[in-house]
Amino acid sequence: MNLEYWVGYIVAGVTVGVTIHFLQLLMNIYSRIGVAEDKINTDFEKRFDRIEKRFDSIDQHLKDIDQDIRDLKERTAKVEQNLQDLPQQLMTLIQKELADFEKRQIQGGREQ
């Protein structure tokens, strides 16, 4: 066999070896990218879940505040109604006490 034949085999072998090595390098890079992408996705999902929980918590606090405001409005309305009724209640109480006082005076006058 002649020298050119062997040189051709050597060049072909080196070319195949370099190509295989290059493909292995590309596979390693793609696998690292895949691992990094999975890690990024996992980290993103964790952060998104934390943010979602914070928003849920804030939403619940806002609902609680809204309910507290409604309760306060109801109590305020009741107090206002009671304040409007207060003069009439006071007059009724004064009239009753005056009637009781007059009744005691009349009964006290009879006993003497």
C-alpha cells in the first residue's frame, strides 16, 4: 500500500475523531443548557409560587379590611340610630320617673 493511502486513512480517522469530539462537546453543552434551563424554570416556579402566595395573603388582608369596614359602618349606623332615638327615650324615661315620683308623693301624702 502506498503512502497516500495511509495518509488518507489517517486524515479520515482524525476528521472522524475531531467530528465525534465536537459532537460530544455540543451534547455536553446542550445537556448543561438543559440542566440550567430546568434549574431556571424550577427557580422561576418557586419564585412565582412565593409571589402568588404573597398576593393571596394581601388579597385576604384586603378582604378582612373590607369586612371590618362594613362591620364598622353597621355599628356606626346603629349608634347613629340610637342617638336619634335617645331624646325620645330620655323623655319617656323622665315621664316614667316623674309619674313614679308623683305616685310616691301621692302615696306618701295619704300615709301621713
